[in-house]
Amino acid sequence: MGQMPFPCMDFPEATEANKNGLVAIGGDLSAGRLLTAYSKGIFPWYEDPYPVLWWSPDPRMVLYPENIKVSDSLRRRIRNGSCEIRIDTVFEQVIRRCATVSDRSTEGSWITPAMTDAYINLHEKGYAHSFETWNNGVLAGGLYGVSLGKAFFGESMFFLQPDASKIALIYLCRLMQHLGFHFIDVQQETTHLKSMGAIAIPRKNFLEILKNALQFETIQRKWTTFGCQNKFLNNPTL
């Protein structure tokens, strides 16, 4: 990963989390603290007006890019060519959409205004990225997350049209295969992600694959040039 251009912040080790996965309480959402947390297998998840809560669940849900599952009906929709994938063109719009219509919206406003600002800051610094599904020039769905080394940490996704978030996830997986990324961290189990190939692994295994992924340099810039190439969506060998 190279030397992090932000001051590292102290955290307990992820293995010190309680049985629910809670590692620490409090602190801020500065770039340095967020990057340190991700590099240690920890992520923030909380609701206003409570302090920031930092988590490292055991087991941990991950999606290996080569294991993405694409249904026949979804594959047919992709092949009709109506959707276009763009990356990092409307990051702020994606995260704000996730805050209001994400799959986890029923669990409360966990993407707080402070979280939104913090990830926009990470995006401006080249660490956070949005994958956007567009249909006839209209944003139909997408996802965002953080990239460090050869690891991608998925944060949230949304859809305004059927399957739009799934198509963004498929493209993310295909691109991660192409770039040699080791895994996508999806944090906690959901039926939706499990159906698309995500699996639960012990936290100790997650920390090991994370350590290996962080031996590589981070692609620290906007990823706009990685935008839609149909081969990534349509070729299952990528």
C-alpha cells in the first residue's frame, strides 16, 4: 500500500472486538482514521445522534470477484446493451441516493451527514469510488466503496430501476478480476449478496487476506477511465 499520506490513528486490534463485533466507540471520520480502520479490518457503522461505532464482525462476509453469480435472466438483460457503467462521475449523487434508498435503509439512517461528507472527502483524495449503472442517460442504480491495495471495501448500494445495483456489482467484480484484486469486503451477510456469491469467512481468515492485499500499491485516483467495457460484463472468464 505504500506510506499512507495521512496520520495513522490508534485503534484496538480487530481481534479485541466484543461478541457482536464492536471494536471501539467515538473518534472522528477523518481520512486518516478511516483509512487506518479499513487497513485493520474495521469499519464505521452508527446512527445519529450516537457517537461513531467501529466494527469488525466475526464471521466476515466477502465476495471473491471470480465467484460472482449471474442469473440467466440478468445475463440476458446485460447482453441487450441498454445499460452503461460509469465510474466516479457522480460519486456524491450515488452516496446521497444510498442514504435514502439503499438496501439497508430500513435499518435507519446509518449513512449520516457526517458519513456522507467523510466519504466524499475520501473520494476527492482518490480512495472512494462509485460504480454507476446508467440507462438511457439516467442514473438507475449503483454502489460505492473504498479501495486500498488489492482490496475493495463495499459500503452501500441502491437501485431506482430493477437490477441496476446488481449490474453495478457485476461490473465491479469483473473489473476487480481484471485488476487482480483479491476480494470485495461486503461486511455483513445479506440474502441479496449471498445469492450473488458472497460467503462468510472467519475474521482471522479475513485479516490474513487483508494483510496480503495491502502489500500492493493503492490505485489512488479517480477511476473514471475504467468505465464501461462490455467485455467485463459479458465475459464470465474475466
